Amino acid sequence: MRRIHSLTLFCGIGLLAGCSATTTKDSTAKSKKEAEPAYFRVDPGTAAGLNGTVRFTGRKPPRKAIDMSGDPACGEAHHGKALDESVVVNSTGALANVFIYIKSGLEGKTFEVPATPVTLDQRGCWFQPRVFGIQTGQTLQVTNSDPVTHNVHPLAQVNREWNHSQGPGEDPLARKFPRHEVMIRVKCNIHSWMRAFIGVVEHPYFAVSGSGGTFQIPNVPPGDYVVEAWHETLGAQEQKISVAPSSKIEINFTFKGE
């Protein structure tokens, strides 16, 4: 009888332990679900739009020729006439490759990370695009469309620095930047002229000026903000703006040369 009683007691303890483990597992899963962040959603009825133009004044700097003779495939991609892209100004004074973003005013808001990756390609022995933005936690997909090996080396200081070679035809690289950092310079250790700049921000309110100097930042919630415009050689400048519900705000920046 004692053996039967002991066996019954043992089974009962085992059953309780199993129930306890199941309860703990369910509680943990529930806790994780409850811990998911409450993402900020912009009311479409009050969302505003920011747009503007970035211009360059002063003496337009000449674009220097890039010597790619060390890698014939790179030279052939440009027919031997590659020009530096650090300052790109068109005939009307519009300035390209300026990173514009809301620097402050969105504190306390958490934004959902886009599922679509941002792509950085290596084509013609350039990084394309040269300047771009990405949200914290969003995937950066790096591809190599050239017939030569490249090296991708983001010189991050707030995020983790990494360095990876990528041969022609290799699978894309996938990386993420978990922390805000404006800007991260990217270089290729094989081709010294290759440069890119990444603006990592915690929200979707950023843009890069195109060849005509224009930019657009849509779906902005009403509020008071500081907007910064950053250029790789001409520095950064800020403007304070107040965004009313359902408004359209024009904000322009001017960078001066010598």
C-alpha cells in the first residue's frame, strides 16, 4: 500500500509541475504580447505635408575627375569620365544629396518599423544611392551589381561598425542599425573613391534632395519641430517650424559655397 500511495503522490506532483510549467509559459507569452509597443498612428484627417528645395549659392565648385584606372572594369563603366559626387549642383543652383529630417519634436512617439528593406547597390563602382535614410531596426539590403568585388564598411560610431566584402553575383547582405545616428559614412576599402552616407532615425520623417534640389516629407502629425538639413561637405543647418493640422508647409534651405 505504501508503494501505491508513494506512486500516486509522485504522479500528483508531476501533474502539478506540468500545470505550473504550462501556466508559466502562458503567462510569459501573455506578458510578451502585452509588452509590444503602442505604435503612433497619424490621423489622416490632420496629417500635413512638408516640401521644399535646397539651393546652393556662391562659386560652384568644379567636380574633380576620379581616377579609376586601377580597376579597368570601373573605368569602363564610366567610359573613363567619372566625376566626384560630393557636391552636385545643377545649372539653376539646386543642390542634390542633402539629407533632411525632423530632428526634434517627435519625442515620446514610437513608430512601426517598415517591413520593406532599404537597398544600397554597388553599381558602376559607386554606392547607389550616395545619401539615404533608414529607420532604426529596418533592414538594409546591400547588393553588388558590378563584375568586381567590393567592400562595404559603414564607419558607425553609435551603432556597431562592420566590414564585409561582397563579390559579383553574391547574395545580398542584410544588416540593421538599432540606434539613431546621423550620419554614418560608408566606404569601400578596395575602391577609395566610393562613398555613401546613411541617416538612421527613429521615425519615417526624412527625405533626400533630388537632382532638382526638391524634397517631400508626407504624413506629418501637427506639432512644433526642428528640421535639419545635412550635407557631406557643406555642413548642417536647422529651422524651427510649426505644423498646423492638414497644412502644407514649404521649408527651403540654402547652402553657401566660397
